[in-house]
Amino acid sequence: MPHLSKTRVLHGLQCPKQLWWRVHEPGAPELEHPPGLQWAFEEGRKVGALARSYVPGGVLIDLPH
């Protein structure tokens, strides 16, 4: 049985069908991000990596969603 996380609750509040897809069909094409949004995610990751490089011993705390 899939667990219910805060992220999933928020997805369900935004769109019940989105929650269903995320639980039952996580690979559904409807869940893919548009290229522009994917670019923004990549830029955010670059900023995070740069920020960690400025802090000696800085590490990424990667938690599951």
C-alpha cells in the first residue's frame, strides 16, 4: 500500500486525478514536466550545488518526497 506523504496530499488537493496517477501510474505522460519547467529545476540544482561549494563541508540532504 502506498504511503500518503505531504507532497501527495498537496497533489491531491490540487487535482485528485493527479494524485491517482502518482499512486497508480507514476510513469504516466500526464505527469511529465514541460521542458521549460524542467530547465528551471536544473537551474535550481545548479544553484544548490554552487551554494554547497561556498560552504566548507556543505552536503546535500536529499530526502524522499
